[in-house]
Amino acid sequence: MKLTLIAAISALSTLASGLALPDLTPRATVIRPEFRVLVREAPGPIIPLPPDIAEVSRGNGRRTVRTFLCFVIPACAGACTISFSNAISATGSRTLQLFSTIGCPESGDTWHTLPPANAHLGTFLVPASGTGPADVLEDFGLRFPCPATTTKYGYEVQPVGDNVSVTWDITKGGFIITCD
């Protein structure tokens, strides 16, 4: 009987050791913009970009392009953090400023209907290769309490410097908000 009990315990421990334990490591929720609105301060024809491509640029003090982003953040406990990574291209100063806006931009907004900038939240330096996270040069509120209910947040991205161009795909890179 003793031998049978030892054999049974050995068999059960072998079976139990093969079972995978669940990974209980907390993971951050990544939130991407729902859409973007580009504003070009330039005369002449507007060259359309694919709907998921965002751009911020300025050349020789003229032809400024700014991007407005709309994020829908679900109810989330903890802190939310805004970051930038993985641009498609980055040239010139590669520096961007992020501002909150009074309200979320709407698809189809124009120069005259976009919400105004509210507060300067931070300044980012995008890597020359575009790949990888941007360095945060200034942080005036890039981390904030996540909302208790689903909430829309609007942001405006502006170029810094006289010659700058940064483009990104909002479905794969650029600005994100993480909730942890």
C-alpha cells in the first residue's frame, strides 16, 4: 500500500508540473488615436496623405503642418502616460511639441473648426532613424490619472524649429497613451 501511495503522488506531481501557470504580470493597455486631422498653413494644392499617416513639418519658416489627434480612453484605473515612438521618417530638428486641446477634434474638421490648444504637455526629440522611442525633452503633464469612464482626449502636435519633418502611421507608431 505504501508503494502504491508513493507511486500515485509521484504520478500526480509529474502531471501537475506539466501544467502551465497563468502569467499574472500586469500589462499596460496601449491606446492609439481614433483618427487624425492635418492642418496645412500653406497656399497651393493640398497633397492628400493616406488616412492613417500623420505629419508635422515646417520648411524655411513657412508651410507649417500640424496634426490634431483624438484618443478615446476607456475607463482605466491607474495612471496614463503619453509617449512617442517609431516614426516613418524624421529629418531636420526632429522635435515635436504636444499640446492638449479644448475638446477632441472631429473627423472632417477644418482650420476654422478645430479645437484650440489648451496646455503645453511636452516636447519630444524623435530618433534620426525614426525607429524607437523619442526622447522626452520637456514634461509638463505627460503622465496623468486615467479617467474613471470612457473619455475623449484631444491633442495638437506642432513642429519645433525652422526645418523639421516627422511622419508616422497612427496605427503602428507615433503618439500612444498607455494605462497601467
